[in-house]
Amino acid sequence: MKRVLITGAGSYIGMSVENWLKKWPDKYEVNTLDMRSPDWRERDFSGYDIVYHVAGIAHADIGKVTEKQKELYYLVNTKLAIETAKKAKTEGVKQFILMSSMIVYGGMEHITNNTEPKPLNFYGDSKWQADKGVRELETPEFKVAVLRPPMIYGKGSKGNYPVLSKMAKKLPIFPKVNNKRSMLHIDNLCEFVRLTIENEEHGVFFPQNEELVNTSEMVKLIAEVWGHKIWVTSLLAPAVWIGKRMPGKIGNMCRKAFGSSYYEPRMSVYSCLKYNLRTFKETISETEGR
């Protein structure tokens, strides 16, 4: 029986992993911890084998953030993560798993094992500082695993996927783009976390779906799931070109949706971690609830 504490009670990823692990009640005992109150520091970590840290602030609108709000990102995403890891280490936890993010690479198009993280903004940097900070605490007795997943999606998820899904179900026409994106379905992430716990893994990991995603093909697939006909055409390419170069939120969304950002697929293949349970087409059907 492995005892697991998930920090970030009520979060989409935290709840998903909690429910996933509870499918094996004879193997995992799972509890969650709300980090929004300072009372979390009074919680005794010594009864746990693993701390899975998912608490943090995501989906930053980098165009409209005050200096005070930026400080909050570092307080939550960086300081809180490192403080939690230090407490876990001091109180005898054997393994600490941090949810970092692909954002530490600053939106680079093609990421390989030789690509160095280079955050473009305070959000990415706050994740990167935590990523580095917790790994510095590792010892033979305190294993640290850092996960840098790409966009996570699934039923009930937030972020860009729901926006694209809504467009796929309503629009009669959509731009054709030749991009590549790494994505990770929530079930595949949950299984990756379970195997990371089961095998007592440590190091930096890049979980992603087996198939790289083309935005136009994904939107077309979502439309098909709903029986909606959508025309994907390159005639809208100029609009995409303009949108990607606009400042602020609109430009950021266009770059995320239509630009390329992907891990070299072989980076995400691990001999002891067979975590991709669903094909991309299956994940779309599951996410759309069809």
C-alpha cells in the first residue's frame, strides 16, 4: 500500500489523479490537501510515501497583469512548490512529484532532449524556478520526479481545447494549418502518474500522447464526432497570419492554436511507463462525451 498526498484539492488534475488511483484501493491510499489556507503547514507529511504537487496558478493572461499579480505567480508557483518539497523531505516522504509544464520552453516549436528551457514570461519563469528548485533537493532517500506535460485536455478541462471544441461544433469553415502540437489526454496523464509512483521514478519526464496533433485535423475530428460538417480551407491562411501577429490575448491564443509546439516523440517513450491507454481519436470521443 502506497500512501499518496495530492496538494491542490479541487483542481482538475488533482481530482482526476485522485479518482484514477482510487481504482486500486488495495494499492493506493489517497488524500488531498488544500493549499489556499496557511493551515496546510500544520499537516503531518510523515505518514505519506509520495507527495504529488499540483497546486499552482495557470492560464496567465500575460497582457493584463500587474506587478503585484506577477509576485503572486512566483509566490504560488515557485515558493509554495519548493516549500512543500522541503517539508516533504524533512518529514520523511520518499518521493516528490512536481507538475511542471511545457511552458518552461517558452513556446519553442520543436523541443528535443538538447533543448534548454527558456521561459518567455513571468508565468513560464515561475514554473521553471520551481522545476529547478525542487530537483536541487533530491537525495537517494528523497526522489524527485518533474513532469513537463504539454496541453492537458479531457472532459471538463479548461484552456484552449474547450474554445476549439466550441468552434468545431458551430463554425461552417475553419483555417487549414500545417502545424504540429504535443497534447496529453487526462487519462494518459493519470496513468503516467500512477506508473511514476508504482516504479518510484525520478528525473525529468515529458509525457505526451503517441500522436502529434494538427489543429485543423483536430477541429475536423471534433466536428465529425458531433455530426457537424465543417470546411477546412487554406483560404483563411492570411487571417491566421494576421491573428498570430496581433498583440495581447488574441495574438497569444492564435499562436497557441495555430503555431507549432511539440516534443520530439521519442523523448516521451519510457520502457517501464506504458501510459498511453487511448488513441487520439478515442480521447476526442471521450472528451466530447460521445
